[in-house]
Amino acid sequence: MTEFQSLFISQLVNTSYAEMTAVFFGLVSVWYAKKEQIWVYPTGIISIIIYIGITFQYKLYGDMGIQIYYLVMSMYGWYFWTQGKGTHTPVPISKNNKQENTIIFLLFLSSFLLIRFGLGLTDSDVPGWDALTSALAITGMWLMARKKIEHWIAWIIVDSISVPLYIYKGLPLTSFQFLLFTLLAGWGYMTWNIKLKLKESQS
């Protein structure tokens, strides 16, 4: 057994019940997102609230701020998915146009620069890493709330980057969760893409 494997197993054995609960509801939430079901939001909110405390404890301040942002956007997405644009009609899956892609890129870039600057004023030992995942997550959550298929691409990138980050921070179960998230996000993208193409062929 390698030193890395021994460290991972040791961290896994010492995983807290809070992290286990957050991981469980996080995985359930992504499963509901793949199936395009509204339960993505209430289950996700449970995970988010727990992770606010965990990220603060482990000095992942950028991530903690993102969890708070997730909470707000989950409430917005919950409303938007069910109420639509004031029509009380569920919103369909859609794809960004060029203007929306430009706005999303600017959102990502400005978020990264602001978060990186802010983390430079804290005792975070991974400011660049934390800022990158946080900025990508801000972008992904906004796209998800608007029911854009591109949100899955953002999550694939965020989740894959987060796997080594959480191992480094001593949260192996959360790291494993992000590995599963990466796989689920890829599956989710393919599922939504099929639905979107079917809708386009019928219009």
C-alpha cells in the first residue's frame, strides 16, 4: 500500500457524520438534476447548509462563500424551474447564445479575480485553486438556475478540479463525492443533450 493510499484510508476512517450527510444529499441532488426533477433543490440545500460549516472549519473561505451563493441560487432556481418567466409554466432546457456566452465568460473572469484578491487577504493556503473552483461554480450555478445545458460542462470542470483539492485538504469522502459528481455530470450532459435535440426536432 502506498503512502497516499494509507493517508486516504486514514482520512476516510475519520470522516465526520456531517461530511457523510452532506455527501449523501449532494449525490442525491445531482441525481435529481440529471433527471430534471425539482427535488434537485431541496436535497441540494441540505447538503449546502452542512458544507457552509465544513468549508469554514477547513479554511476554504472561497468555497464557503460559494456555498452561501449556492443557497441563494438554489432558492432562485427552485422558483424559476417551477414558475418560469412569470407564466407558471416549467422552463425547458435551452442552450446559450453568443451574447449569453460572453456574459458567462465575463462573470467567470470577474468572479475569479475578485475571489483571488479576497483570498489573498486571508490565511488560505490554496487561494488560486480555491478561487478557480469558486468562480467556475458561480458560473455553473447560474447556468443551472436558468436551466442551460452548459451548466453540466461547468460542473464537469469544477468537479474534476475539486477531487485533488479536497484530498489535499483532508476531506477524502468529499473528494470521492466530486469524482462521482464528475461522472454524473457527464451523464447528465448526455441526458439533457438528448432531450434538447428531441425538443429542437419537434419544434
